[in-house]
Amino acid sequence: MLRWVIVTFLALLLISWARPWMEKMGLGKLPGDFHFKLFGREWFVPLTSTLLLSFLLSVIAKLL
């Protein structure tokens, strides 16, 4: 259980770090990408963008 909490925290940290880069590419503004403020900090959870990137990477992996 602790491992999943750590992985989730690291994923959110990585996503927050990559947010400016993702917005330049047009990701993060899709329906299903959530922005909310919690404990005085703005959080960004890109569910739809993550699914889209995962799909694209799996298609590329199958072609190679």
C-alpha cells in the first residue's frame, strides 16, 4: 500500500513539473484534465492527456 502512495505522489510531482511543457504542446487542456487548488497549492491531474499519450506510445511501440 505504501508503495502505491509513493508512486502516486511521484507521478503527481512529475506531472506538475512537466505541466508548462505539456501546455505548450496543447495537452492538459482537454476535457477530463483536472485543475484544482488544495492546501494552498494548485494541482494538475491530466487524465485525458495521459490516456492519449499512452495510446500514442503503444501504437508507436507496436509499429516498431
